Amino acid sequence: MIALLKTRWRRWLVRRIPPAASVQLTQRRIFIIPTRIGAAFGLALGLMLLAAINYQNSLAYGLTFLLASVFIVAILHTYRNLAGLTLQAAGSATLFVGELARFRVRLVSSGRAHQAIALGWPSAELQTLDVAQEGVSECELSWPALHRGWLRPGRLRVESRFPLGILVAWSWVDLDQALLVYPCPLAGELPLAAGARADDEDDGARTLGLGADDFQGLKSYQPGDSKRRLHWKAYSRGQGLLVKDFAALAGRELWLDFAALEGDVEARLSLLCHWVLQLSERQQPFALSLPGSVLAPDSGDSHRSACLRALALFGELPLSQPSSERRGQVGRILDRRLGRP
């Protein structure tokens, strides 16, 4: 029953306040109720009214009606402090699993000043800020990125208890914000099949699959470097851990192959993500092979972004599919994971 009510509430909110990159708070989008202090205030007014009626005291009547008028005026001022405010999505940056996603929200005043505006997601602490008359204020809201793929935090709560705190006016705003979360990079070695073509016969290509042929010298050991390239003679002389550095010959194609790796899906994607970052930093061309998609050998920031995007969205269902088809695919995936026939 509770789940059904929540579903109907969400559907009603979607019709009342549809998702948009910019939302202006109007009368139809603002809700207002007394706070706990306001409820206690109303109870005290009721007791004062009963006492005034019982003792027929004019002063008690006057005080009761005066405080009741203050309560009514507070309704108007609490609503006006939120009405006319515009919330806009101000962008966000991509990140990796385990980091905090940061969504920027811009508050724009259309004519009057807005004081003590609190906003945030219900599971997190709300941030409070003021918006000057015809001014703009920005805040940054955090949300933990626990899974790769698209991160959609959902509806944002914006509220005001100004000026007396006996009433709260609030709204649920969906700024249609989405953030792409990449797999968490996991340092490790790539097997030959994952790193190079089978016809690569050079020692450097066999170790890390980097298509390396020409010995360039020694460099400091970094996590993920092959232990086969360690220069033990330099280590025995007390020079620290050094590895042999090879340069790739022109025309060699470096392939990062999902199928050649071992482990579960997330571990493979994390390892591939690490090597995409490493090879992009070295400005070395490489290709990425995933089940169902292949990115040809290339280099540069655009190729890096395309590979990271492919890793982040691996296994995700396209949003353009009909909802019934997506539900069928989700059911089949769950059946495979649970071992159902």
C-alpha cells in the first residue's frame, strides 16, 4: 500500500513539476505546512482561545487574535520568500566510481531578495544560502558515486522557513541532471592477448603487450609495470626498482581486449580503464575491444573520452528502447545472475 502511494505521488509530481534544466517556483509548484514549532504555536493559540471564552477576558481575546493574524501573515511571507525563484542546472564533471559527484545548482532571483533558502537531497544535509535582489547564487551539491554508468540523483528539495520558522514552504524540483561515472581504475598487468596482436614477437610486446621493440633505457617502477621488465642488476647495486623501457615501432596496433582478461566484469572494466588512462597519458595509440563494440586504434582526448564512455556504459540498456523491451532485458539479466533457467 505504501509503495503504491509513493508511486502515485511520484507520478503526480512528474505531471505537476516535470523535469527541466530550469524550473521557476510558482504557486502550483510550492507547498506549505506548519513546522513543529508552528504546530505548537497553533495549539497554544487554541488553548488561549478556550481560556478567553471561559473567562470572557477581552485582553485574552485581543492577544489570541493578534497572534493568529501574525500566523496568517507569516504564511504569505514564507510563500513569497520562495515564489519567483528560478533553479538552473549549472553543470557537473565526470568522475570515477568511489568519488563524490558534484552537481552545481544556480539560483536566480526574478525581482525580490530570497533569504535562507535551503536545498539538497533528502538523504543529505541541506545547504542554506541567500539570493540578492535580481542576483544569482550558486552552490555545489555532493552525491556518492557507487556504481558506473549514468548517475541521476533525482528530485531536489528546496525549502524556506523564513521569516519566523513556524511554517515551511518547499518544492520538489527535478533539474534533469545526469552524470557519467567511469569504472574505478585498477592497476594491473595486461596479458599478451589483451595488449597486442598475436604476431608481435618482441620481448617488450610479450610482457605488457605494448607493442614495444626498441630499448630506450631505464625508468622508475610504477604500479602496473610488468615484473618481467625489472632490472635486477640495478636493484642489487642499490639503485632502486627500475624497469626496462621500450618504444613501440610505427604501425603496430595496441589492443585492449575485454575477452582476453580474467575475473568478473567490473574487475575487467576497471583494469581496462586504468590502461586507457595510462596509454592516453603516454599519447600512445590503442584500440579497445568490448563485446558488441570495437573502437579502432587512435589517440588523443576524444579517443580517451570515447573509450571511457564505452567502459562506463558497458552492459547498460539504451534509453531509446521501449519500456516493455527494457523490462524484458532486465528480467533476463536478473535471471542469469540468479541462475534461473
